[in-house]
Amino acid sequence: MTDERALLARTSEIAAQYLESLGTRPVRPDADYATMLRAVDGPVPEQGTEPLAIVDELALAAEPGLTAMGSGRYFGFVIGGALPASLAADWLVSAWDQNAGLAQPTPALSALEAVTGRWVLELLGLPAHASFAFVTGCQMAHVTSLAAARHAVYDRIGYDLRERGLAGAPPLRVVVGEHRHVTLIRALRLLGIGRAQEHVVPADSQGRMRVELLENVPTDGTPTIVCPLAGEVNTGAVDDLEGVIAAAHERGAWVHVDGAFGLWAAASPRFAHLVHGHAAADSWATDAHKWLNVPYDCGIAICAHPAMHAAAMEYAAPYLAVGGEAERDPMGYSPEFSRRARSLPAWAAIRSLGRRGIAAMIEGSCDHAVAIADGLAALPGCEILNDVVLNQVLLRFETDGRTSEILAAVQREGEAWMGPTVWESRPAIRISVSCWRTDDDDVRRTIAAFARAATA
């Protein structure tokens, strides 16, 4: 019989050793995919192996292919770290192994999700009556919210989508900005909404939707969804949400806000002005595994029209013990029936930091982004391309080739990691400061890594 206490103790030891190494280990992985595949591939085992040996084997095998994404010097893809309390809560979620879809079989976790959702609404300044779902990430938060939007805009014209389906449905229009994120595009495709149904609004120099061009959207009675952006992924810029929402509602449109990371500006007294007017939208999508710094994965779909949200997630079945008004069944607002308790690490993060701590974490990230931008701007040939309004820094060097060479040199050294991007049809470098661990020393070390690469 497996000694579970010894197994979990050994696992905890390996995890602690990894976390303790984040300050000194290279941020980049030592092995690429092909190397890792050769190392771990093999036939299905004929005989079983003791769990304690499996944990040691797994840790040893995976170590060369791990990126230190929880490091204070990892600046790729707007990825946060895992706060200690949220990491510990996530371990409990796995140990408890609850299917958190229904309140009746696991009332504790359903109640915790209800509280966590209410806390998120308060922190983000969203309507208290809004419904919410904890899903895998902003990708599925978009799918969930846009499913509610699609249901609602058809309901407004008297078309019963649940009964009649999309085949033969009236035309649908989705208004998006030029710099919409790929997850929004993927969500539209998953919902059967094609490119021909998109009305693309040009952006300004920072990637913001040009509100005045919404006047060009036809007012022909077509069911319409408008999707502004809170946090352009390269520049951090936020659309004029108040203006977009007002213009969209004048046309009878549903407004869905892509706030994967930028929506969390609302939790900061210093930066809440950037998302002014956001609470008047109809739905929102954001991530907890970005700026709330919980372990992967955790996205949040939020809807100001709970009846439309629930109708789009139809889940009645004769064998389900579905709760009444007194109980909240999480699966009633989620596309997933079987689901882990993703809300619990978010609950622990909020409980750990409190309102003031969350604001300080967000503001600290933005301050570090400004410091990095200032330090890099002093390097010969470096140009900061964006107004650093949140946590994103966009830069390039004097030629495209040199931009790519310097980025490759920084990545190769392993002192810090950030990814490439394309801005105005040219290569650029994007730095996303999202991790709670990032401190002034990480900023200095990152600037120094670029300085070494630039003078090599």
C-alpha cells in the first residue's frame, strides 16, 4: 500500500526546491521539445511503478524542459506567478478531488465559489447582480460570455436560438477592434461566427479602437455585439470604454469587454480611471491566472444579464440534483459539467492579499514596467514604442535584424525571458510585467541583460 503521507511530503520537498531556485535558475528551459520528447518517450509500461519513484522520475525528467514562469524575470505572454496561498489552495483542490459542478454533492466548494465571485465583482467594480463562471481561461470566458450575448441579441428580435438553432438564423454582426486578441477570434469561430460577420474598426497608434468610427456601423436592425478591449496585449492600452459602450447601446448592441488582464486596473485606485465606464457593459472576460496570480488555469466569465447567461448554458437533466434559488450550481453558468474548483485558489489569493494588497500588486507591476522602459530607453538604438500606461513595454532597436538578435541573446543567456511580437508590420519585443515576485532587483537584472546583449 502506498504511504500517501511520505509521497506527499516528497512531492512537497521537490516543489519547494523548485520554487527556491527561481531567483537563480535560468528563466529559459535548457532543453527544447525534440530533446524532451526523446527523453520521455517510450512504450506503454508493462508493469507498474511505485508512486514515490514516479514522482522522483517525473521531476528529474521534466527539469531540463521547464521555463521559470513563476520567476520575477519572466515577462512573456502576460503570465503571472502563483501566490503562496493560491498554490496551497490549489493543492487542496486536487487532494479533495471534488467535482464542483453542483452544490448538492459538494456544498462547501459551491459556497466558496459564490463568495469568490462576489468578491471579484466588488474588486472589479462590476454590478453586484452579475452572474459569473470560473472557467479554464479567458479563451473559454469569451466563449461563455459571447454565447450569452448571442442568445440575448437573438432573443431581443424574437428568435428562439435554443429551439431553432443557427441554421437559418437571421444575420449577426460582431464589431471588433483592429487589435482584437486571437482568443476573441477563436471564440467567435467556436460559436459559428465567421469573418464575414465581423465589422473591424481601425485602431489608433496605441491599438485603441477609434470610437468615432463606430458611426460607420450600419443601423439596419441586425443583432449586434460590440467587443472593446481593456488592455491591448502589446501596448496595454485600453479602449475608451465609456464612449464605446454608450455608442453601442445607442444602436441596441450588446457590449462584451475583453479584459484578460487590463480589467484588473479597476482594482487599483491609481489606474481605475483607465477603465472608466466599464461597469455599463453587458459582459466581461478576464483571467485570474494573470494579474491575480493564481496557478493555471483560471479564467472568469461575467454577465450583467444572469437569465441570458443561464439560458445559453442550458443544463437541465433528469438525473441531476439541481439546486433551487437557495443554492448556486456552478455548472449552470459554465460550459463544463465536470469541473475542478478553480475558484478556490482565487478565493485564497484574495483572502491572502485583501483589496489593498491586490491594488499594490497591480500598481507595483506597472511601476516596474515604467522602470524597465526607462532603463531600456537609455540603451543606444532602443526605442520604446508605446505609452507605458499599464504593465506592458513594447520596444525595438534600430533595425529589424538587431531587434531579433538582441532578443535572442537575452533569451539565450537566461537571465530574463520575454517574447517577440509584430507591431506595425515590423518585429518588436514585448515585456509583460505580471508576476507578484518581480522586484527592483529583477528590473535591474533585466535591464543589465539587455545592455550586455546590445554591446556584445
